[in-house]
Amino acid sequence: MSVQRAERCCTHLREFLEAEMEVMQKHIQNHKWFQHIQDDNEAYQDFILRYGWLMREMYCGFACPDRDQCPLARSFPFHR
């Protein structure tokens, strides 16, 4: 793996996905009701399409322990 490719890969993917799943499980029933979705799988897909970008920015920009050294996190406009 080249250095350039390694810099574009998240080293905390498992933690990010666990956080994302926890958020979705907490809010999926309300999301189904508000969006008039009956199927759980469809609701999860819709939730990710609508809010996945936001969850990634929040995790990478504020929760990730390596956010100050991560080139992915630095690409977000709010990164300090």
C-alpha cells in the first residue's frame, strides 16, 4: 500500500461504524415514522443517505482520537 493511499484510509473505521449504528438504532423508529417508511432495512438505507455525511463529519471532526493528525478530518471545513 502506498503512503498516499494509506493517508486516505480511516484507521478508526470500526469505531466510526459502531458510533453510527448506535445513533441509527436510537433514532430509527422516529425516522421511520417521520418518513412514512415501514421496512427497517429501507429506513436504515434512507437514514444513511440523508444523514451519513453528517455523522461522518461529526465523528471525524469531533470524536475521533486522531482527528488532529488525520488528513481526512482536516478536509472538513470546520476542522481547527
